[in-house]
Amino acid sequence: MEILYLWIKSYKMIHEVGYNFSGLYRFSYDAQMEILHLQINQHHIDGFFEVGKERLGAELTNLTAIVGQNGTGKSTVLHFVKDHVLGNEAMEAPSILAVKEYEGEESRLILYVHESIAIQASNHEEFGFELRRYTYTDGKLDNRTTKFPEHPAISNTSIIFFSNIFDGSFYAGESAPVLNISTNYLVAYDRDEFKRAYQRVAVISDALLHRFKEVERQVEFVFSDNFTQVRFSGQIPERIEVGIYESEVLSERYAELFPKLLNFVNSFQHRTIRLCLLHHAFIEAISFFAAVPDFLEKQIDAFQVDTNLSEEETIMKWFADMIIAMQEYPRDDFMRGEFEEAANIFVHIVEMIIYLEMKMPKPWQPKDHFYFSIENDREEFWSFFKLYKKSYGFQPYLTFDWQDMSSGEKALLNIYSRFYHVHHRCQDNLIVLIDEGELYLHPQWQKELVKNLVEFLPQVYRKEGGKRRIQVILTSNSPFVASDLPSFNVIFLNKAANKLLVMDGLEEHNQTFASNINTLLANSFFMKDGVIGSFAKYKINRVIQMLVKGSDQTVSDNRDEIKNTIHIIGEPLIKNKLLQMLEDRLKIKLVSLDDEIAELKQRIMALEEAKQHDSN
């Protein structure tokens, strides 16, 4: 399904506002006259967002940007589409929704109108649209929550919602067809998914767990076949560093209970990967067996440091004894499952130690990290990574970091990775919602955002043996995004007298595509009071105030400040004008001094004449 037009009667801050999401069809609805009008955009270009040769398995049908200042409801529109058009919530806000629905290679045009919205006149039939009414009554209809009308064309559509914004907003659980990859949602999702996967709560914070899972998503993407086929704007990582997560759990909670094992651990002179595994195994043990402390205490008491064994052999022997004890310990059905799972994880920890012996041949060497080459070690790393994920139950214990990548490049990689993470869960048709995707990106990458999207999305969401249609709706504050889109693909939102308005292009600059960035930025829509920063404007106005209204004494006392401020101004017109003002002011002062000197000379001459007259 592709959304062509959405008119919302009343939803949060939106009241009787219509949004055109189609490049071909242009809708308008007059609520007062009750007239719905439709016309064709004569400048529409079919396949405008296809880059290069046609891609098999995916087609980006359209891309629309919603642009506006903060407080104009950009994000609210995306949330309405996510939650009410295809989401779990009922279509409670009376609306008009025009869509193009696909079934295989066939399509049809449907106009959904809430029964409370009157249409006295409409020309939709001239363009092949079928009008359908839908009903919503107090959230219930026949004792069932009323959702948007369901039918096969809608059931094969997924929505992906991306946002990098983290403001602590609460998100209830999403379900098909919504795939939420926003930061707000993923922080909670990663915690809940960990609990579902391991049937337990992680012993680390939600934020830290989210960080671990975010890197895991990046790893899955970088080591996938898709990564080699994607144009990545930033520095492509050459290798990944595997390091130790330093947990404070042992020292904070168990130092007094189990000093024997801790003394042995602390006797190590170096922090090593294998020592990290011992810490991790201990955390897993005390977390698994919190309900049976007698078992854990017995295993700790049984721990002995054998001087005839190396440190490695001592730890391996303790692991083996622990696994045997788990298998022999009497337990009920519930504890049987817990013990079996714990034994499983301990087996994988041992496998990790064996693997590391192969990767790092010097036993227990004083090294707290090692590397995998992304180009040469793909299969080896993937085997290691799958083993690692099996070797923890309560908390991750290794860190993964990309070498030679800036924080901005990592942010860009993170965007790509989240989209890739849900690629296998999409239906045949896809609506991608992106809320301010340019956040954290350098202006150069903001300039490349649209091209990256039209290249990346069809690549990562291509459908083998079929065709997936992709529609993109994004919000933005950036003129770089607007300059990559025709004006009819940009929805300009403004606010006047507490009423939201949709503008038809920019004043005195109707075309946005391939427009000069400086011209767009200078437009009052993006910058109401010019393109100079507010602090710089304050300093310039202070200089002007002194030059225009200041006394001669004020100008004299602040002469250095005035001259130096003018010197550092980068805009030539402003700089030259202020220099001229300063020069004129100094000339006036010089003229004033000459006049004063001449006047004093005349007075002296008059006094001398008077003195001479008195002496006579």
C-alpha cells in the first residue's frame, strides 16, 4: 500500500489539515464547502527515485519530506500514520485517507472517508478512485475495538519507524505491521527481548544493555552480504576490536561472601580476556543459583588452588567440576530447567576459552583485547560471535568497537544497521517513516541523506523472486534534504495564530530541487531573522548602538572593542559598512576638535585684546 493523501480532522495539535504524499496526485479538501478536489501534477516523473539500473526485487515508489519549525507537528503526522493508519490503535480520529493498494502486479485506488466527514462534491471518480466509508464509535463497534478497515491489500504492508531521538518517551509494545526501530522504543525492547530470550532479567542497566544490543545489530549488518553491496558514506571499518566489559558486580555484591575465589581472581597481575571469562562465569553462577545459595556456597568452598596446576588449568578444572555438580544436584522440574540451562552456558564458556586458546596462543597473556579483520575474518568472526551469544545468560561480558571510525560515522552505521535488523520481517509493501534522520550527521552527510536512502533501502529490502514497493516519508529541519526533492515532494508546515498551515512551496522560491543551499537557508521559512547566529547579531548590534547613539566618550573608551569586533566579522557587507560608520564617527570627532580649538584660539585672542586694552 502507498499513502497518497491524508486529511486529519482533529488529532492532538492537528486540526483540519491535509498532507499530500503523492508526486502524481494532488488533493485538497475544503471542510467548510465540503468539497474534495483532485488534480494531476503535470510535472510528475515516473521512477524519479530510481538510481542507476532498475533493481530486481524492490522499487522506491516515492519519497516525501515534511519540513517545518519545531512545534508544527512534523513528528505527530508520522505517529498518526504509525499508530492509526496501520498500527494497533483504533482509527479514532476522523480522517480522509487516499491510498494505492497493490496485489501482485495489480493495483487499485481507494479513498477511505470517515462517515462523519461530509463530501458534497468530489471529482475522485474521474481519476479512478473508489470511495469507501469507515466507522468509529467511542472505540467500540459490536464489542470489538474498531481498527482501520482490514483487507488483503493492507495486511501485506509493513511500517518501519526510525528515530534517533531519545527523550524518555514511553512506547507500548508494537506488533505487526509496525516495526519500530526508534531509540525510545529499542531501549525498552532490548530489555524485554533479553528477558524473553533468556527468561530472566539482565543484571545491568537498560541503557548499557541497549548499548550492547546496538553494537550487536551493527555487527550483524557489517558481517552480512548486504554490507559489501551498500554505498557507505563514511569510513568503512577495516577491523573490529573485541575487549572486556569491566563489571563491578563482583566487588560490590559478593566480595564479603566469597573471598577465596576473589582473592584468586585478584592475584592475577593483568586484566585478560580469560580472566574476564572467570568473572563472567562467576556472575552467571551467582545469578543462576541465587535461589539455591547452598549449592553455590558448596561449589565456592570446593574451589582449591592447586600449586601443581597452572592458573588456566585451575579455572578449567573448577568449570568442569561445576558442570558435573549441576548435573548431579537433586532438583524439581523447575530447577532442572535452570540447572540444565546453566550447565549449557558453562559448556559454552569452556568452548570460548578453548577458542581463545586458538586465537591467542600464549596462555593467559596480559592482553585485554584482540581484533578481527572485516575483509579477511568474516566467517571466523561470525562463528566466534554466535558462540559468544550462547555463553551468557544474565549479562554480556565483551565489548565490540569499530576501529578508525568517528562518532558521526558510527551514528551513520547505526542507522543502516537498524534498518537491516528488520529486513527479514517485512511484508511485500513497505512504508518507511524517518523522524529527523539527519540528527548527529555532518552537513556533508545531510547533503547525501536522500541519495543514500534511495540507494540503500531498495538494496536491503529487495525481495527474492518478487517485488517489494517502498514508500518513504521523513521529517527534517535541513535545507539539504529539501534541495534534493521537487517542491511537490516537500510538505512545508508553518504555524500562524496557533493554527497549523500547509504551505504550497516557499515564498518567492517555489522550486526546491537543485536549489542553492544558501538561498534555501536564507528563506524566511528556514530562518525568520536571517542566517547570522543570535549571539553574533547581539555583538554587531552593540557596536552599531555605540557608533550611532554613543557619546564621543563612549566611542573613545570602547574604541579597541569596536575595532576588534569589526575585524572578526566574516560577512563582507556588514564588515565594510561598520568600518565606514567607525571612520565617519572618528572624522566627526576630529572636526569637532578642530572647531573647539579654533573657538579657543578666538577666545584667547579676545582675552589678549581685552588685557592690552586694560593696561592702556
